[in-house]
Amino acid sequence: MSKKKNASVPAVQATADDNIAVFGAREHNLKNLDLQLPKNKLVVITGISGSGKSSLAFDTIYAEGQRRYMESFSAYARQFIGDMERPDVDKITGLSPVISIEQKTTNKNPRSTVGTITEIYDFLRLLYARIGVAYSYNTGKRMTRFSEEEILAHLFKYYAKKKLVILAPLVRGRKGHYRELFEQMRKQGYLKVRVDGEIQDLKERMQVDRYKIHDIELVIDRIQVQDDARARIGQSVQKALLMGKGLLFVMDNDTGKVSQYSKQLMCEDTGLSYEEPSPNTFSFNSPYGACPRCKGLGTIYQINMDEVIPDYAVSINDGGLVPLGEARDTFTFKQVQQLARKYKFSLSAPIADIPQKALNVLLFGDENGKLEVDMDFESNGNGAYATEYEGVVNMVRRYFNDSSSDYVRNWAEGFMQLSTCPECNGARLKKESLHFRVDEKNIAELGEMDLDKLHGWFSGIEKRLDNKQNTIAKDILKEIRERLQFLLNVGLSYLTLNRPTRTLSGGESQRIRLATQIGSQLMGITYILDEPSIGLHQRDNMQLIEALQRLREMGNTVIVVEHDKDIMLHADHLVDIGPGAGVHGGRIIAQGTPQQVLQLNTPTAGYLNGKREIAVPAERRKGNGKSLELKGATGNNLKNVNVKLPLGAFICVTGVSGSGKSTLINETLYPILSRHAYNSKLVPMPYKSVKGLENIDKVIEIDQSPIGRTPRSNPATYCGFFTDIRQLFAQVPEAKIRGYNAGRFSFNVKSGRCDVCEGGGMRVIEMNFLPDVYVHCEKCNGRRYNRETLEIRYKGKSISDVLDMTVDEAVEFFQPVSYIYRKIKTLQDVGLGYITLGQSAVTLSGGEAQRVKLATELSKKDTGKTIYILDEPTTGLHFQDIQLLLNVLNKLVDRGNTVLVIEHNLDVIKMADHIIDLGPEGGAGGGTILCTGTPEAVSDCAESHTARFLRKELTINN
């Protein structure tokens, strides 16, 4: 980090009205940057990975905006919500309120869905509460409700001139003698009641059989329906509804036929009634709407019998009932022994030989009461103890549901599996809520529709609603349609409202938040986005660009950290940070309009104007002649997919967003391979068969998740060579004399680390009304170790000096030590020569973390039968970094391994030996393989969107 300038503020003419001016930015690797970004424009910040783009956009501009917002709270409020650290910058002027739309904000809560975070589901709930039509879940018939005026009109229409008995139901289907009820009604002046269908006079001390189920209605009035009796009939109806709590019966005196009228929703055939619907009735996060079985999650944990009894040939004594374990002197085993005596089976015999009735008792509990178990009580001698035997399955379920110990819950979870709730079939709502419909669809059916189909369904809905419904729903429909259109505009037509947010990619969740922000219609905001194009096919890029431009046209400043060529060329202002990564970056090497930047001689400009390119290989690999064949994959939207992967090649899986790439590879193929290679418990999506597993002995999935979540984690510890370095230091003669072992050189072990900062190198100073301050430890001065440990030197360097070395320096330093040199050299080979061995993992970008993982795998001895699976490895990578990544992947393939990449980036796709293209559309319109083969062969596919863009790319390179 460079030192602070002595000069107060550089002489940059800042016009706060037109620009956001940043002076002296030094966060992370930024080299005292001064720059001005135009307001109310689309600004793109680009540069190679690790050059300082996020440090400028998020850690400086966004952090300062957030800090100013926090400063607006009182000191009292700030002590509860915490303070933000002031970024290392002299000053920032012209900054409006900031909103960050990052990739890492996806909610992992299983109750969070696309519908809830976009608020579309909230409007749907309101729509169904106000205009939903209720149907009986018993008969499927439409439920009815009447106001007092409607009941009166109905009686005069259908019972004119007829004699009626108006009844108020008091008791429905209940036991009791009801002596007090009859007496109470008699005292109020009523003369007759209808008991179990028979009209009787109310008499003193009247009662019914207390052990039988009864229906009792009070006779309110007996009257002929004619115009001069309208007032009396109205009063009788009102009284009957009051006495019957919103329900009345009308009996035709001549025929005895009874009709029901209710102020609540009611089924005329069965008498079933629903409560008045409210928005909460349709919320799976509310007890008023959630399915009572799964509590609104749509899935429940059920016992997996294959885990409880994996092998029926093993006896109970040998651990055949896995939750019990092997035979030992425990209370549960004593119960099992007693059961064996009672049902006459042997605990040493295979489970397959145990009679089915006895096995059911063992698993699900004793059906005949208590067991007498012989117990040895140490103080009082032997004795018999009567006990209930709950069964192994119920025991596991009890531990899972009731245990407060995470360890015990995790143990019990090993015998469970997630399955769809049998009561709601995954719809999450109680059955009453699912029987309210709008245009013959319930709210769960709308939640399962792809967004483009849902938008189409709402397009002409007014024609399918009656006048009253249209009047009520007018504003709600407008809001729903607008929000759906925003989601379609950012290329998310293939999602559904019920899709859990935890299953979304970083780019998808970011584009959902972008659509939500467009819908909020805010003005005067500075929006900062982190690579919104992740996971987006080139076909949808223009939609995303238009969405960003719409945000700008509403009067907002839009700052985007991005590597996508199309977005860069559509920017109003382009900032290129470099020239290198890490300590070699942090400077502005170009800025201006895209046209101005294209004229300059920078790496970014070279790739944009075509002077530099990632060259297409002269020859495509054919593979090693072996293959992996997957048949009948039907998970999610896959339509019985059969795919053949040539092994020993670089394979790329392509297709528009939502076409089924992740389902096929990450959720079907990877679990199959993982179960084959490691006996893992991952459950693949449905498929029929797989061939060629014998050609693979290792599968490695490399993603962009952080390599560590604490500052103590670093590339040296993750890659594993820090253990080798510590052992090397332990071999130094001075270390041997002092009796130091390798543990002495770990900053996580008490003996060798600094006792003040406990090996962190930094101390946290807690401030009451200010953010915590991190300062170098005054004892070790940031070196992590105590004085005695630092006195041990290898070639003049202490263990702390080694951690402070860059990878480039370490490669040269450890060249004579081959087993350490080989591992560090792989970090240099993947383009990470600029990071230090001890650099905190939390400061690495996603692309850097991924390359550290790649380097770790490269450094291992492979068998040539390994398959590497990467999901969008170009996320966060500049054109130059993509070239480095491809070099690494090609090295893996050259060693006989198979590399399988899911990717949208054309620079990667054109380099593949074999392409598998899914489509043609996303969601329900996808899930089929359109074409396979070399990039040249795939580019001729007429119905593929990928082929259209690939053709252009191959033409440019030729």
C-alpha cells in the first residue's frame, strides 16, 4: 500500500454537479488514484483480475456512500447497528446515495423465492384474497356466500308463494344432552326446534341422548313468501344469521327440502366453510396459509430405509441396523434383546432371516404395550424394568426433531432424505388456500409457470374476469405486469416465481435485484453493479444493456464492474485499471468514451479493437477413444436427454440461460461421478443409465467460492505447501538444537505464534462509537510469530519473510527444493505470481480464488483418468486472464484428463474440442440437446442461438 500524500488535495477541477470526484484512493492496491466519473451516465470499470476494480467501485465509492448513510444516525442508534470503516481515501465529492447490486447477496433461506424477493408474489396474494373464487376441496364445486339482501332476493325468486321454515343452526354434528341450551331458548320465547331432521316443541326439561351425535336448529319463523311479508322475512333472516353465526337453513314446508345460506364461503352439498380470505391465507410463510405438514417448505425429511438397513445380509449384532451400531451394553440393546426373546429370532442371524412382523416392531415400535427389560442396577442388584419400546425409526426421528445438539441432529439427518410433502405435493400451502382460483388456476400453479408464460397469461386476463373482478384487480394487475416485464427485460424469462433464491447463480440474483430497482422508480441514486452479465447468454445481452440504460435515463448514475465486450462498448464512460494485477495494478491506464479507449495501446483496447485475440487452436483433440455416456436424464426441464462425452478432451456445455446445463452437469452427472469415485451421498437428478464409469477414477468440481472465510486462511495453507515449508524450517540445524518441530512454525499454534495478536498479525481495537480499528500488533509488528520463532532462518529468511514473499519471489527462492518448488510454480503458471504466499484469503477475488483451486489440483499427481468440472470459470476474468485459464485447462487435458466446462464466453467455447449445445430456449422451452461436435460443426446448427454468435467469432479469427 502506498503512503499517504503530503499535499492536501490534488489540483483536479471538481464540478460536483456533473461528476463524482475521487481524490487519493488507496484502498487495497490502489495507488493514490484521482479520477472523475460523470454523473447520470453508464460508467464501466474494467481491467485484469486483481487490478483494483472492486477496490475502487465497492471498497471505496460504495463504502463511503454507506458510511455517510450510517453517519446520519444518532450515536445512540449507531451503537446497536455498528459503524462502517472509513475507506482509505482523501475525499469523494458529488456522491449521491448509493445502492450496491452485488453477486454475493443471495438469500440461503429455503423460504425465500423469486416471487418473494421481487414482491410479485405479494401482489398475487392480494389478488387472490380479493378476487379469488373458492371451490370446495370435498366436491370441487364452487362455494357460495350471501349477504342478507342476496338471501332475501334469492328467497323471493325461488320460493315465491311457498311456505318456509327459517332455521338457525345451533349444534352441528356434536354429542351432548343440551338440556341447558333448550331451556335457554325456551326462556327467550322460542317455541320449536328441529332435532336431527324432526321439528319438535320446546318443553321443560327437554334433552336428547348425550352419547349420540346430533344436529339441532332453532325454528326462527314459519312464513309464506309474499310481498307484504318482506319486512318480517328480512327480520327473521337477520335473526337467524345472528343466532347461527353467519349460517341459516331454509326448509320448504311442503317437501322438507333444506337449503343452506351462509355469509361465509360455504359448500352447499357438504356444509364445508372457509374463513374469509386475506393475503396471509396465500402466504407459505404464515401459519394462516402454510401447509400444516411441511410448515410451508414444500419438502419434509423422511426416513431413508436404505441408510437404516444398507445390507440385509448383515446381522444386528454386527451393525446391520446402522442407527443402533454394533452390539454393546446399552439400554436400547437390552430392549432389542428382549424383543428377540419375545419374537424368537436371533440377533446373530442376517436381518433378512428376521420375520417381517418382528422386523416391523424393531423398526417402528412394539404394538403390544410395554416390555419387561432386565436391568443391572449397581446399588440395588438386578431388577426388571417395564418400558415402552419406540422403534429404531422413531428413535432417529425423535433425535432429529427434538435434539438441541447439532452433532446429534446431523447424525440423525444421515438417515433421512428430503422428499416432497405428501399433503401439499410441494405447493407449500394448506388445501383451503389451493382451492381459491382465478381463471381456473390456483396461486401455486401460477408460481410454477415460467415467467414468460406467466406474463402471457396475465396479458389478456381482463377478458376472462367479470366486471366486479376487473374493477377490484385493475391496479394490482398493472403492478404485476410491470414487474414481470422488468424480469423479462433482464433475460430471466425461464425462471419461475417458486424458484428458491438459494438455487440462483450470482448473475441471476443480481439481475433480479436490478429488475426490482428498475421497478422502484428511484431517481438520483448511484447504482454499483458487479458483473451483471454472469450466466447470461449473448442473445440476452442487449436486454441487460437496455435495462442498465433505463436506470440511467431515470436520472441515476450506473457504475458497472464488467469484462463483457458488449457492455463495455455501450458504456458512456470506460475506465481501465491496470496495468497488472495486485501490486502491479491499482493505476488508471485509460479512461474516456469507448471510442477514445479503443485508440489507445492497452491490453483491454487491444482485445476490444481486434489487435489482440485468443487464437483458435490449429487442431482439435479427438479424445482418447473412450467415452462416458449418460442416458434418459429428466431432471427439472431436461427432456429425456442422452449425451456422450468423449474423454481426454476439452468439452464445453453451452446454451441459453435456463436451458438445463447446470441440471445436466452439476445436478445429474457430477453426483453420479462423485458416488462412483468417492461413495458420496449426493443424490443425482433422475436418469436411466450411465456407461463408461470405469474410465474415471477422480472427479473434481472447481467453483468460485472463497478458499477461506477467515483472514488466517491464505494460498500457502490452502494449496498445502505451507506444511512442507514448516517442515523445512524444522530441519534447520538451529531449530533441531532448540527442539522445534513443524508445529512451532504454525501461526495457529500457541508455542510459536505471537501471544498478543495470537498469530493474526493485526490487533482489533474496539471503539465505542466508531468502527473497530485494525492495527499492526505492537509486539510482533504484523509478523505473526514470537521472537524465538523468527530467529530461525532458512537461507537468511524467517518464516514470516517467506509468507510476505510474492509467488514470483518464492519460485526463485525455493527452486532447489523440488517438492515445494513444484507446488508454488503452479500458482505462477495460473497467473498468480503477484500475490503473496500469506495473503489473506478474504482479499482474493472470485477469479483469483478459482485459480488458487486450479493450482492446487495441478500440483497433485493425477492419474490421467480425472474429470474436472468448472461452472463458468471466466467469471471475473479479463480477456488476458481467460488466455491464462485456457493454458492451464489445456495442460490438464494434455495430461490425459477430461475438462468439462459450462460456459457462455465465446473465447472459451471456440477453444473447445467438443461442444454440447442445449436449448433452444430457457425453462420449459429448453432441455434438449440441439447439436454436438467441434465448434465448426456446431456453428452450422440452424436452430441454436449459440451457433449464431459462434459463427461470427470463428469468422473474425479466420
